[in-house]
Amino acid sequence: MSSTEQRATAVIPSLVEEAVAAPSMHNAQPWKFFHRSGTRLLSLYGDPERTLPVADPGRRALHIGCGAALLNLRVAAAHRGWTAVTELLPDPHDPWHLADVLLEEGPAVTDHRLADLQPAVRRRHTSRLPLSDERIPPEIWDELSAAALLEGVRLIVPGSWHAGAVMDLVHDAELFESASDAMRAEIITWTRTGRAGEGPATEGVPSYAFGPRQHGTTAPVRDFDAPQGSPGRAAAVFEERPQTALLGTAEDQPVDWLRAGQGMERVLLQATLDGLATSLISQPLEWPELRNLARDPRSRAGFVQMVFRFGYGPSGPATPRRPVAEVLEVG
């Protein structure tokens, strides 16, 4: 084993530890990593045991979450002086094999723009709290749009009519969700309130991260609390005009979903460095009949992959992550 391969083997657990700080739908953490000891190669797989068959039957959200973890891995590598040379979907016969990452060492190949994002990896948290009505300056929107373009995706800041239409779709999705026993049951599976029989505390959305109940329905924040599940939970007034943006891709295949996940996380990390609180809005994208309506027909983004909520206010509390030993296999 060369000295470079020895250093790569030593650094990989810390890279994975930062990779898994990425967001995923319902905090299901649908990723697995495999490293063959003595090499500079790390492989990313989707985890078939962590799918969401009701909300994500096509596994689009799984790919996006794994793409976000891949972006964090690239950031962590750059911060440590490595470049993560990435190949998406390297095995056409294995759809769960999402990416291969080869680590290359040396200052000449380090992407400093990625490395600069590293302080935000652990600071970024989903905010389900009220945000202020202070408007985000145009220069910050431009910076977030540039971050998306670096990953080959587009960030669309909707105009007033489009933003209103997206909010209407969020409320439509809430009605669809409340009428679907299967959808509600799946969400409950991934919440952690201290009830008997719940899953491990290292995954899912814990009750301390639910945020307050909304007084009114202005903010597009998903309420993970079952009806009357937390009777003492406070209510709060959310911002009157949520500031949203849409992430889009030209095509809608698994490779595009992985790119969207990387673009999503790059935007979230940049927003965190810019002092913004962030959250993700996937509700209308979980229903095909609503997702198609989320797109502005005049935009160049053919398929909406994620909707963001940005603003000024508190970031949410950290949600749990599984330990590296559970997500990294060394062979």
C-alpha cells in the first residue's frame, strides 16, 4: 500500500462523518458507503431498507438525499486537501450503486470554492421555526443561483404569481396527505416522540425538531406531529410572505436527481454561510399531479426537484445521524 493510499484510508471515516450531515426526506438517511481498504476508492450506494415507498415510490428523493451526502463528502475532502473525483451511476447493472469517488491528493487539484463551504456542513440545519419578513438582498439570491449552476442545475426565484401558486400547491399537498392513511402512517414511522415501539433515536425526525404549530397556514412547513400527539406544543405566527426558490433540472432521470441533490446541498451550505435559515419543501413534489404544476412554464428548468424556504431567523435544532460504523463498510 502506497503512502497516499494509507492517508486516504485514514481520512475516509472523517469524510463519511461529514457526508452524512446531509438532509434527507424524513431524515431516513438512505445511504451506504463502501471502502476497499488500501485503495483511494469510496463507493456510495442507496440503502434499499431505507426507502419511502408511499412518498417516494420512484426513489427520486432517495437519490437527492444521497446526492446531498455526496456533495458534503466532496466538501470535506477539499477541506482536507483532497479532490473527490466522482463518477455517477458507474454500474448500469446495479441501480443502487449511485457513485464512485476516487480521492486525489495535492494542493494543485484542491477545489477551494468547495473547501470554503466546509464550516457550514455541521451548521446547516432545517428550520421549522418562524422567520422574519426581512427580504433577502438580490446579491445573495445571485450567489445562491451561482452555487446551483456550479452543480449543473438551476435555482429559480419565483415571481409573485408563481410563488403564490407554489404555496397553493403546498396546501393542496397537505390536504392530499391528510386524506391518505398510508402517507400519514409512513410519516409516523419516521417520527420520534418517545412512544413505545418507535425506531432508533439516531434516525427520523425527533419531536424537539417539530417546531411550533402554525397559527394560520402561511408558511410551507411540514408538521410532523400526529394530530394531538403533543398537546402542550406551542403555536406561533409564521412569516406572512415566505421566501421560496425552486431547484430544477433539464431532464428527470436518476443521474439528474443525483446532480440535483448535490446542487441542493451546495445551495444550502452557501445560504448557511450567508446567514440564512433554510428548510426544504417537498410536499407538492410527492404527488405527481401537483409536481407538474410547480414549474413556471416560462422557465428553462424543465423539472422541479426541490423547493426551498429561506429567510432570517433561527436555524433549527440538529437532528440525529447514524454513527459512521453503521453507514461505512470497509472490505
